[in-house]
Amino acid sequence: MEKKIRVLVAKPGLDGHDRGAKVVARALRDAGFEVIYTGLRQTPEQIAEAALQEDVNVVAMSILSGAHGHLFPKVVDLLHKNGMNDVLIIGGGVIPEGDIPALKEAGVAEVFTPGTPTGDVVKFINEHVKL
Amino acid sequence: MSNEKIQAELAKYEASVEKAIARFPEREHLPEKRLYTPIDIKDTDYADEISFPGVYPYTRGVQPTMYRGRFWTMRMYAGFSTAEESNKRYRMLIENGATGLSCAFDLPTQIGYDSTDPISEGEVGKVGVAIDSLADMETLFDQIDLGKVSTSMTINAPASVLLAMYIAVAEKQGVPADQLRGTIQNDILKEYAARGTYIFPPRPSMRLITNIFEYCSKNVPKWNTISISGYHIREAGSTAAQEIAFTIADGIAYCEAAIKAGLKIDDFAGRLSFFWNAHNNVLEEVAKFRASRRIWAKVMKERFHAQNDKSMKLRFHTQTAGSMLTAQQPNNNIVRVALQTAAAVMGGTQSLHTNSRDEALALPTQESVTIALRTQQIVAYESGLADVIDPLAGSYYVESMTNSIEAEAWDYIKKIDDLGGAVAAIEKGYIQKEIQDSAYKWQMDVESGARTIVGVNKFQMEEEPPKGLLKVDEAVGERQKAKVEAMKAKRDNEAVKAALADLKKACQDENENLMPHILAAVKTYATLGEICNVMREVFGEYEAHVSL
Amino acid sequence: MDIAEELLKGNRLALSRAITAIENEYDEATDIMKKLYPHTGHAYVLGITGPPGAGKSTLSDKIAREYRAQGKTVGIIAVDPTSPFTGGAILGDRIRMNGLTLDEGVFIRSMGTRGSLGGLSHKTADAVKAMDAFGKDIIIVETVGVGQSEVDIVKAADTTMVVLIPGMGDDIQAIKAGILEIGDLYCINKSDLDGADKLVREINMMLDLDSLMTDWRPPITKVVASQNEGIAELLGTVDKHRTYIEGNGELAKRRTKRTRDEMLDILSSNIGSYIKSKIVDSGRLDGYVEQIKQHKTDPYTVIGEVMGEMLK
């Protein structure tokens, strides 16, 4: 059997700072994952639908505009509505510590803030995704 | 000492220290050489390559007097929430000695959407101020005399619309357009390559830019019509040489587009300005600033045959590197910003924004912004770095690095020429790929420990979560939406319709300058989104080239 | 959930899970395929191949939009190479089709070639069947035309389109030679670039030299996919080819051959893994290898013994 962890790397919202998302996408590929990168300015609806069609194990989102409080929970909600209750949802970007508990409450499994080594993200995914 | 003698002495020195120099794995990225001597710059002719400040090729600065005449403009980029809130912050900055304004707009404004558009949800007023119509612009500059202040606006794809609004507000204040001073960023190519807030495809975007050049040369002559930006290219992960090379290649593309549209180089080149990043490696940055001036002067003289000295002078704004701020031990960022400021000043910047210590965590608080501004003032008044012009000239190391960064940049510019210019290179994904490769390498170097970032991969410590971060009121979006609705109910909607129809017709005629039509539309209080949607209909939207 | 049953009811997540089961070779995949098989055979399969950078994804996007405008539903399978060094892949085709994501009449799935090149064409074919059973009218299979296995994938299509662009220099010669015989249609993308007409002439010259040519001469269509230019005309040639192969029995022949190939493919793959599991899991393989290394026996003798034992 040839199982692979599949990850959707998405940029919800309008900010164009994709350095982090692209570096993470490459690091995940180098860790042996299949990475589907969606590009900029994706709406929560587009992200949830792409996650469904690609049947990914992980949805990784990056936001630097401060719109995480609105957009992350919306994606979680739509994924659940799609029946994808087992998908691991993680986030990253400029996200104040104080906002993290609410995001976790909303269903985001982990939030990676600036300075996180990509290795930590890989490790977290490997520990939390069961194929 | 003769060069031969120096060479012999150097060989002796190298042999004597060979074993004594410790090899740290984390210093692998440093230049191989540890000592520079006159030999490294023996082929650098003072008159041709260095010369005097204010004299071609301007390596030492574009003004003869530099900071002995006056300091750089201390220009703090600010803006958040609503026009009222940002107006308060601007007036605070002016009272505290800031000498220029720099407006940050929120993302919907930067991408030409109204606050009422569904796509704007969650983004209104977040990274800057929300501007939907002329009404917001009037509030933003309330009690600020546009005849006195110089204003920089970080706006690109819809730059023409925001500039038109600024002209219209000034007109209401009784300030004629030819008195206005300031800058619009207006640099769409780096949006495609690095920053991501594009709207239209390259062709109509280049048309809008040349329309602005032409309009301003006649009507707003003191306005800097573009700020060709390497800042975001560097933020996206490029090296110092890539930053200036890709940006100068963009600059070449703008000049070619303007010339193709019938403009003469000396009619607009004097109003072009640049925007550089001030990164952590102080001496490399100084060399980069110096090299950039020299390259641009040569480009203008040799490639475009500019006659006017002004056309050959690369004037630039600088911002300290946001990507070098760490979320860990955020007070360390004050020190980083101070060093970056030193680099910008020794590199001869015309204006400077200093980042605040807390920007890796959130938008900066007032207190952090004040420290950042004070950093500039300390460098200006206390450090002595501004006392003489181009203080590092003649340093074997800095002169040699200026040469090598210049050479590396020329190689890239040549490569881009071979690909058909900056627009083609971006469409092929070449520039994006180069930047991404550098970004990935940087990250891997940090993770392997080859590159040390204090507090991140070395000297870490347990920390309390930071307190007192600025939070943008989540109700801002709703308030702004209500304002837009109220404004729409009050305005003359027939006049709006007519102005938009006229704009559409103008868009369809490639020979028409769009600026007067946009100005007419903003005066009817047509919204930014309405105006951009008309242009979207005619021009279409850009589809990004992504290759990872 | 019963994946096959839900899929046939139109559940998109079930379709997605079915493709995962196929890709990951889950045990349930065989059962799913058994249930889906009776519902297949309705979709028309368009294969798109060409060198990297030819703009295949953008072209797929525009083709899908054109079919949607005609009221047809579309499935897209986009195959990207897996890195042989890390086993990972960036599946980047979808990014050029973002505008289709929310169209309920379109389903896009990205697949990596993964390690086992042999099984890839068979997995793709099953994914096509899953989309077919789901009710898609047109299924586009897009892959880089570089390796034999990728060429095999598009060969499984009803109509195969080869996409080329002007100005690729000498590199393209080898590619053209390799994929010449599989193109039912040629598409010159980015034909606003210099050299488009030269490329058309070159392809025509090669077609002139093709001694195996039937009375279908592959048409060459110039398009600029990014500007949506020439797409309707291109689809016209697809329709023409479809009518042609439906009319002369070629389509039926192709599908029969495909069924036959698939049968043999599955059979040999199953037998292969059966035998492998027997001799690897029991540890016998290591023993054989050791003996062969010491020249006590040879691979041919060993294989003869194993085959005799397994297949009696």
C-alpha cells in the first residue's frame, strides 16, 4: 500500500504575504507529503471545497492580515459541514498569543507563530494524522 | 606601501592566522574573506566609480550636502481602523516631530474592493485604514494642511484612484495640485513578484502607471509618481543583490513602457523614486544602497540616454526589515531596528520608516511606535553617523562589497533582459522562483543552525506571553459598512452612474489618459470598488503564476 | 458510510474518498470498484499531455469552462510527478483552476505519480471510472508527457491531445518524437509568441512522414489559453475526432483494448503481489538471494521453482 499524507496549504483572506506559506509547502513536500497549494485570496468556501475534492488529511492556513479570528473558524465550520470531521486544521502567521485559545476552541488544532521551525510543523502533522 | 608589498604581507598574514581562526558551523554563510586591503579595490577608480556626493554616478549620495543640509524625512507608516482613528494617529505623529506622513491602507482598499463587498469580511480596517470614497479621504486628512505635509501612500493597483482622491481633498482645502508633495507606491510589478495585492493584468496596469506619469508631469509636478520597491521583494526572501537587481529591472520596464507611450525620459525620470529594505547585516546593506545608486545612474545614462542629472539620481525611502523582527523576546527588536537604521543612514536614505518592536505579534501600539521614531532621532542627533557624508566610503570592505553587489545585480539584470524584460520574467515565474529559492535557503539555514537568530534558534528563554498588544476593534467593519451605505444614500447617484459610464468608455480607448476620468468619478463620491469594478470589466484580472 | 452507494447518490465526499481508496490501495477499493463498474462507460475521456510549462492546467481550466458553458459536467484528474528523493510532491495544477472550485458541476482531483510507476495508469483509470460512475460527462486527464507511464495514462483516453508551445528549442524535438504517435489532436498554446507558425510547419512535416497514418490526420489548433483564445475551435476538433472514432468503430476498439489491457494489468499486478508476499513475508527471498550470491544456484532456476510451486 502506498499511503501519503495529503496537505492543503491555503491563504485565506486578501493578504499577499505568501513567503511563509510557500516555505512551509516546500518543507512539507521535502518531508514526503503531497502538498496542494491554492495560491492567494482564497475564500473559506473555496478552501473547504478544495479540501473535500482533494480529500486531504490536513488543511494548513496562513494569514498575516489579522483576519484569522474571522476566517479560520469559518473554514473549520465549512469543513465540518462538508462531513470532513477528521481533517487536521492548523494555522500560522502573525497571530497574537491571546487569540490562540479562541481559535483552538473553534477547532484549529494548532497555531504556529513566527519563528517556528518547519520541522515542528512536520512533526505535529506526523503525530496527529493517522492514515 | 605598494600593492606588491601589500600582497606579500597579506600572504604572510593569511598563513599566520590560518590555524588560529576558529571555524563555526553557524558562520558558514559569511564571506570567505576575513580581511580586506587596498588590493581589493585597486581597480576602482575614484572619479568613475565613487566620486563626490551629488556627482555622477552618485555612489556617495544624490545630494551634495546630504544630512549636513537636512536630515532624512522621518516618515512613519501608519494607518488602521477607520479614517477618524488614523487621522488621530497622524496628528499625534506630526506633533511628535514626524516630518512626513505615510498611509497604510487596509487590504480591501489595496485590492479595490469596498468595505461592503463580501470578500472584504474580516479584513476591513485591519492592516491599514479603510478608504471607500472621497468622504473617507476627507476625514483622513482633516485638519492636516496638504500644502505643508508630504504624504506617502502605500497603494499600488488602485493608485490612480487614491491619488485622484488626494488631489480632490486638496482642492477642497484650497491647495492647488501643483503644490502637492508626496509619493504613491504605484509599483505593480513587485506586486506580481512578491507582495500580492494586484488587480489587473500587466498590460492595463502598465497603462495606468504611464497615465499617472504623464498626468503628474503636467499637473502635479512635485509628486513622486512611483516608488519602485525592493522592500517587499526582500521581505519575500530575496538576497540583497536580488533586491536591487529585480527592482531596477522593474524600473527599466516602467521607463520603457513610458517611452513607448510617447513620454521623454527626462520628463518623468526625475520623479521616479525607490524603496529599499534595511536588513540586519549593516555593512552589506550600506554597500547595497551605494551600489543601487551607481547602477541606476548608469542605466539612466547609458541605456536611456538621460540628459538631466535629476533623472540619474536614485532617491529612496527605506523601511527596516519587518521579516527580521522576532516574536520571541520582542524587545530585542529595538536593537535590530537601531542597527538597521544605522545602515539606512550610512547608506544615504532620503526618508525612513522604522518598525516597532511588536510587529511580529500584532499592529504596533502607540508606545512602540514612539520608540521606533525615537530610534531615528537618536541616530540623527546623538550617534554621529549623520555628521559626515557617506562615512564608509573608502573602507576596503565596503567599497569591495559595493562592487561585488553591483556585479551580481548586473548579472541578474542581464538575465532578465534575455528573458524579455521584467514583465516577461515575472510572467514566466523566473523572479518569483529566484526569490522563493532564497527564502527557502534562509529558512533551512536558520533551522540547521547555520544562521543564528538571537532568541529564535539560540539564546532562547521562557517568556511570559506579551501583554498590551494593539487590537483592532472587530466592529470597525460594521461601522465602515454603515458609513458607506449612508454616503451612497446621500450622493447624486445619477452623477455617479454617468461618471462611471464615461470612465468605462475611456478604459476602452487605449490612447486616452484615464486620470481626468478617474478624478471626475471620485468627485461624484463614486466608491473605490465601483471604479475598480468598471476597470475589471474592461481589463480583466491578473492570474498569478505560481511555481514552487 | 458506504462509499460506492453514497457516490452513486451524488455525494462529493464519497467520490473523493473513493479516489483516496484507489490511490492508497485500500482493501475496500476493490469492492468499491465492483459496485461502480456497472455505472461506468458514459463519460468521454480527454487526455491532455505535453512538456512542462506548456500551460496544460490553464488549458484544462479553459476547456472545462467551455464544456460547462455547453451544459456538460466535468471531472479533472491532474497528475504531477512525485519527487524520487523525498517521496513528496507539490501538486500545483489546481491553482490555475481556482475559479472552478465552487462550480458544483466540476470536480478536480490532483494526484502524485508516487513511487510505483507501474500501478499509476491503473489507478488513474480507476479514478476516471469513479468520476464516470459519479456522472461526469467529460473527464479530463492531464499529465506531463515525459515518462512512459505518464504516456500510458493518456493513451487510456478516448481522445488524446498533445499540447506544445513555440520556442522550446531543441528539447522539444525529443518530446515530439516520443509523443507524436499518441496525439489525436495537437494544440499549440501561447501561439501569440514568436515561432508558432514554425512549430505548426514542423508538426505537419512530421505528420507527413508518418507512414502509419490512417485517414484521420491530427488537426493542429493554435490557442492562447490564458486569453481564452481558440478554445471553442479546439473543442470543435475534439468533437470531430469523437464523431470520427464513434462512426468507424475505432472508439469501441479502443475501449475494448483498454479493457483487455486493464484486465492483464490488474491480473499481473495481483499475481505479482501475491507471489511477492509469499516469498518476501516468509523470509524465503533472503535465503534465495544468499544462495544466488554464493553462486549455488541462479535466479532463473529459483524463479522456475517458485512459479511451479505457486501456480500449480
